[in-house]
Amino acid sequence: MSERHTTFAAVDLGASSGRVMVGRVGPEALDLTEAHRFPNRPVRVPEGLRWDILSLYAGVLDGLRAAGQVDSVGIDSWAVDYGLLDADGALLGNPVHYRDTRTEGVAEQVWATVPAAELYATTGLQYAPFNTLYQLTAARSTAQLAHAERLLLIPDLLAYWLTGEAGTELTNASTTQLIDPRTGTWAHDLAGRLGIDLRLFAPLRRPGDPAGLLTPQVLEETGLTGPVPVTTVGSHDTASAVAAVPAVGERFAYICTGTWSLAGLELAAPVLTEAGRAANFTNELGLDGTVRYLRNIMGLWLLQECLREWDHPDLGALLRAAAEIPSLRSVVDAGDAAFLAPGRMPARIADACRASGQPVPVSRAEITRCILDSLALAHRRAVAEAQELADHPVDVVHIVGGGTRNELLCQLTADACGLPVVAGPAEAAALGNVLVQARARGLVGDRASMRRLVARTQPLRRYEPRGDAAVWRAAQDRLVRP
């Protein structure tokens, strides 16, 4: 190619693995390749479950070395977790894992001071026991918090080690339950009432802001030639994924698929109603002041756990067999907390069907079909309720992430929603990370321009709805709600 491509490194960290992707962007080009993948293995120590953050940082350095010379680096990861630094900038222990049990019963302590309804009206976040607010409340009497001078969310901590400069990226900060989504600033009154010192947080940064330059030590370790800037991206991986949704206009819903399904809308303003709280929708911030109004659904975790129990059979063959099973024979509530923990997933799905008086799936194909029908049903409910609660109708559903490779799930989602589904890209979070870096360098324009580039360059597949919507309504009525 004769046209000049600018090269970006996208550090994309998930709960089970991390990777460094290399993105190349030109006037009509958006190419993504994997430079390095590394495991993310939490460690259980006597005091609880912890992230092995030093191993993750080593993986990032190895990935940058494998990526070769790049024009910029961006980092995204999961949300809510953080590291604490002392006055010298040294890390005070490994960050606590969000699945650690320290937050059990903490929400009730918080609600005694700030009732749940008031908390939602202020921050717009759905209840999750691991939100940073509850983690900080649980840590209130610890020696680590007493000695902490700085709190950095996971992607900001890694950026700090790469550059020596500290900041708090806004899309991820919005998951702490300490941000007012109407203003995009800290909820000082709320934090004060709960005894949380917001001075722990570094100044807020927004996607596209500079986050410093790789230090001489990092350049030496990675073999890169400086200066190499680190650019703030949507550091919550869902924010980056939504940025890469190849939508036209505003009348679309999205489903970010993987271990979880995150289904919702991109809005100009938060929806802070009591009805939204009751429906368990969350308001997280996205690019350019947008709001990600969405619901968390259990996602492909259900199938992943079954595959693990079955010793990882051939997935393609299993999905082909599942496609031959009659639809909607049995369904479960994919939002039921009974499916949150690992282990015995096929048996728990069978138990849920038995308890609701439905035929009990027995074969692997029947259980797989039950899972996919149930996920499509949960997608349908979330998309429909989001439109109603936000008064924001949509004409199409975009599925991004790993679930785009599951053709049966994509078709069932189209059937359930009664709307066309556009599936792709699979690597949405890394692409959104790259696109924000490219925009910071003037290579792409606004969000609409970014999305047009994704649509022109990435493989997409369209699924049209089939069948009768009434059968999906009837299936919904069979569910046993938690």
C-alpha cells in the first residue's frame, strides 16, 4: 500500500486474559492484529482474592516489545477495581478482585446512610455488590487505605507505571458509583456523607486526552524508540466496545457479548428514574458525554461453564446439533443470580427448568439450545425495556464482541427482538481503543466517522428476524423470576 498508516498499540485486559493488539489506521483502512496474549490468573491468598497486577504489567511490557514501534498506546480493562499507592507512589499490595467476599453485606451499611433509591438518583448505577463505592466502604478500617495517598483504577495504574503520570479516566470512573452522570464530575456530597475522600483520586481525564509519555525505563525494556505517547481511551472495555459499534444514526441498540452480555442504548443524557432502578438498568458514561444505558445479562458464561463441565467438546458440532432442537422448548432466566457461581451448570439449568414446570433438557444439544434461547430472550427483554424506559425507539440491534461468532445466537436474537441484527466486529473493544487513539491524532473525525470506518473495513453479517413474535412473548411468561 502506498498510503501512510499510523500504528497503535491497544492494551485490552479481560478477567481471564490480557492482550496487546496492533491497530493500523489509514484514510480507508482499519486493521487489527494480535501481538501478544497472556493469562490473567487471580490468586487467592490468606487475606482474600487478589489480582496478580505485576504479572499483568509484565504481560503489557512483553506485548509492547512484540508490537514493535508504535505511534501511541491505549489501555482498557474491566471496571471497578483499583490499586492504592503510598506517598512515594509505591503500590500498597495487590489490588483486590471484585469477586472477593469483603463486600458481602456492605451495601446495607451504605443504604443506611444513603438509601438505595437516592444512590441511584444521584449516580445512576445499578446495584452490584462489587462497585468501587462498596469496596471502599469495606476497606474503611484497613491499614492499606489509611496509608494510601492515591487510588488508581486498573488501567490508570498501568498507565501510571508506563508514564509516571496519574489520572482517572472518566468512563471507568463512572462505574465507581461516585460520579454524577449528569455532570460527568464527582458526586462530592454523596462521597462526603459516606466518608469517602475523593482527594484519593487523580484528576479526571477523558478519552482522547494525553496520558504522558513512556518513561526511559519502559522504552529500554520494550525496545521502543521515544517519544511514545500514551493516549487516554475509553478505559472501561465496554466504553471502547460501544465506540466501535458500526451504527448509522442514533436509532440502534447494542449488545456487547462475551462472558457477559451488556445490552442497551447510547443516549445523550442519563435516565435516573425509579422505574429504571427497578428494572436494574445502569447509566455509565461513554465517549463525548454519551451515556451507556444498559443491563448486565449473564451472557455466554452459561455455555462456557457447560463446555468446561463437558471437557470442552467441539463447539461447532454442538451448535449445529443445537440448531436442530425445537426452539423455546425450555428457557431459564439468564439474569438469575443462581447462575453466577461456577460449577454444575448443566444440572442447575435442568433444575431451573424442572422448577418452572418445563421439559427438562437432558442432552448436551438440548441444554445448549436452552441456553441460547434463554440468552436471546434476555436480549429481547433488555432491548424492549430500554426503549420504553428511555423513550428511545430503535430500528436495528448491533451485536459486537465474541458472541458475533455464534451464528445461532445472532439469529435467535433477531427473531426474539423482531429487529434486524448486525453482527460484528468481534474485536470491538480493541478497535474502539485504537479508534480513540487515531482520533486524538486527527486521523478520524467524530463518533459517526469512526463508526463508518468500522462499517467499511470490518466483516459484518446481517440477520433478519424470522417467525412469530408471539412465541417469544409466551416463552417470557414461562420464566420463573428471582
